Amino acid sequence: MRNLTLAALLLTAACTTTPRPQANRPAPGSQEVLAIPADPFPSTYRAYPSVTTVIRNVNIYDGKGGKIIGGAVRLENGKVAEIGQTVATPANARIIEGQGKWLTPGIIDIHSHLGDYPAPGVQAHSDGNEATGPNRSEVWAEHSVWPQDPQFTRALAGGVTTLHVLPGSANLFGGRGVTLRNVLGRTAQDMKFPGAKPSLKMACGENPKRVYGSKGQSPATRMGNIAVARQVWSDAQSYKRRWEDYTRRAKAGSAKPTDAPRRELANDTLMGVLNGDILLQQHCYRADEMANIIAMSKEFGYKVTTFHHAVEAYKIADLMARENICGAVWADWWGFKMESYDGINENAAFLQAAGACTVIHSDDADGIQRLNQEAAKAAAAGRRAGIPLPPELVWQWVSLNPAKGLGIADQTGSLEPGKRADVVLWNGEPFSVYSRPEVVWIDGAVMYDSADPNKRPVTDFELGQPGKGDTK
């Protein structure tokens, strides 16, 4: 039987869909108040069918810093129903014996470009950077996501259940990012994590000044980066005030719909950040520039959620902890450009030791397939430096902490009753280079099973076209 394809998987999905939000209607006699839609491209994700499942006699990293040897987990109705040394086993449950195996929450990659830079890597697929102006806050990464990217299923086989797709870093303001469930869908919205806040991707440092300086445009220097960004935020504050003034007057009955400000899509995104409805994900390498970004955020009244790449985060780990900013870092990438030259392998460990939210991310279609090993390398470097890093704590770097950085930690990232059943069963200790995922569940549904060819999904693009290249 042919491997599961996109069309076959979709046919097995539940028939319910997420309804489109209804426009607010004015009460009789009141003044209509125009408003900017919160999400005109809402999630149409629906969980695949699941069955009650008990995995028992298994070793567990629960994702929130706990470890259970020889424990059990019950998955029911798409959620984690129970976890402990033993759990109730309903008569209808599928039972999986886990002797010698390990169970963890699904891996979450906070920084990915899958779908926006899909395979094969050709110019026709290069859709991650709208490098036509330093502020392109109006573009959305989800509108470039190609759901047939075969890299999604490669990441699934590496235990990745959720990923955040961002625009590239050519611009100071690169556009909106989107959090996806790692399931096959016909559209990006079929993969879109319900209720997850969008993000705004910003970049500092070498990339924006190189891209625009080479064109004889601004910014061309680091001081230009900050100056242009400050003006953009100042303009966004004015836009926000215009909308607030109009809304106040309209609710009081003293403004007509034609008085509403002209919509500016870039400022819609920026206003969303100022209002706390959109998370700020900041590409930045050097410690001094991260400190500048924090100061700028305070000037204009927004919050930096996560510094991405953050090669010099170890230099300001205490500041990041105090400001409650996550640091999404690599295990050992450094030196590939000047702003990455001061990277050290102990970066993640020093962040953890300072009490900061520490995340291991990929930014890479290959690295996303082995984030467990990347976390293991970073932890090993920390232990050599004398920092105690038990593996059950380190697993947070690829599960609960990235969930915090995406604002979805109340739903996923750890094995706790009531959370989504995003779970990976490993054939050995998860930080071992020899270990691989055996089964991956998303919302309690088996999305990958290494022992079942029919549960190793293949995108339509990989299947090709019948008859093409067939020499028989």
C-alpha cells in the first residue's frame, strides 16, 4: 500500500471546521464602529482522529523538568489525560509497552523557515524575504508557506510537532510569523495553531545594513538600523492613537464610519505589537545591540518576547532573565560572519544558569530534524564548564521554553493533564545520537510510526506525477 498522502490524510480528519469570525453588528440606534479584523485568515486546523492510548513501563521526561522511570501516560480525546507511575487503563485503550524506551513532549522549533524556503531549494521557491524595503511589516509568512514542502515530514520524523515559521532577516521589519501544527494540510491555515498569536519578525545587525547599504539606501549602518526602526515605531504610535481616537468618538456617537483612519497594513501589524496582540521575535547576535533593542522597546512601549540566534546572549544573560526575554540559540554555530564571531558553546548553559528562558532553535531545514541532539551538545558544553544540567531540565529547551516564547505554553510543551497530546516515543534515551522517534502523536493522533509504512506521511509533491519518468 502506498504511503499516506496529503489527500488520504485529509479524508480521515474530523469533519468540523473552524467557523469564520462574524463581523460585529451595531446595536439598534447606536453608531457603527469600524475595526481592524484580528485575523482575516483564521486557522482551519482540525485534529486527526485519535484513540485512547496508554503508554506504560516507559521512561519519561515530562518537559517541565521532571523525570519518571518506568512510568505511564494516558492520552484521551486528543489530550494528556493522566501521567504518573501508573495510570488508569480503560477497556478500549490501545496499550503500548515502553520497556527500554522514552517518552517526551513533542519538539517545538521556535525559528523555522519551512514552507517559505521549501525543497527543492530553487529561486522559484525563495519566498521568505520581501527585501524591497526595510519595513515590510505588512507581509505574512503564512502567505508564502507551501504545505507540500517535503521538509515538514522530515521534521515530523525528528519529533517536531509544532514549529514557528518566520520571514527572513533581510529587513529591519520582516513581517509576521506563524505557528504551525506539523500536520499535512491543503493550506497554511489548515496547519495554523488555533489561537496562537502571530509574531512580528525584526532584525538588527549586519543583514539589514548590508542589504540596503549595498543599494545606497538607509539603513547602511548600525546607527541607521536603530534610527529607521525608531521612526517606524513612532509612526506606529501615531497610527494607534488615530484609531483609538476614532473608536472612542464612534462609540460615543460622534464619529461616522467615514471618519475611520485609512488602514495601513504595515501599521496594523505594528499596532498589534504595541497592543500586546502580536509577539515580537527579534533576530539579533551581539550583546550591545540586544541591549539597544531592549532600550528601544521601553521607549515605545512594546515587549521583546525572544532574541533569536543571540550568539552573545551569555554576556547579558542576567539582563535577559530580568526582562523575561527568551534566548533562542544554536548549540555551536559561530564565526560565519563577524557578528557571530564571539559565539561560545556554553551560551545556552550560561543563559540557563542565569535563570533565563533558554531555547534551542534550528533556523535550518536539516537542524530541525535533530534538535534533540543539538540540545544534547549544548548541555554537554555546559556540564564541561561545571554547570549542572540534568537531562530532564534540558528537555525544556526544546519543548516548554519555546512554547513560552510562542505564547502557547498553556496548551503544549509539557506532558500535563489537559494539555494537547503532542508526544514522542523514542527508541532510546532522547539525547543519544543513536535514538530515533518511533511514534509521534499530535493532538493524540498518530502522525508518524517508524514501524508502519502507512504512517510515514509523504507530501503530494514527493509522489510526483503518474507516468513522469516511468520507463516501463
